[in-house]
Amino acid sequence: MIPCLFKTLFGFECLGCGFQRALFLLFQGEFLAAFKMYPAVFTTLLFFAFVALYFLDKSRNYKKLVWNMALVNLVFMLGGYYYKHFYL
């Protein structure tokens, strides 16, 4: 695993910490464990898919959809961060 540069420099986890491990859990078929590791894993992958559509399919305008998905992803990231660090 690639170490988190933010955690190395500042000593606490960033909003993206856990994504790598959750992605590997997804590749192994452990969907619930991936969600528990990083709750925004599914919305992040969906966001990346919409960003890819934005750059690959120029016939349609995906700009508003990408921004909406970014906001949804941010909500999941903040909620997961809060849950992992302040609730447990």
C-alpha cells in the first residue's frame, strides 16, 4: 500500500484514507468490508466513472452531473470521516 502523504506529514488521516484498502477489498469481493473500511468507496468510484464520461463523451454535457456527484461524494466522505473518528 502507498502510505498517505497527508497522514505522514500532519499525523492524522485525511478524507481519502482507507480508499486503497477498500478498493482492494472490493477486488476480493468483500463489499460490506469495503464499505466499513471507507464508506465513500462506491460513490468515489461512481464519481470517477462520471468524470471519465465527461472527458470521453463530448457529445453530451456531463458537467452538472459531475458536480452533483462530487457533492454527493463529499457528503459520504465527510460522513464516513465523522463516523470513523468521532462516533466509534
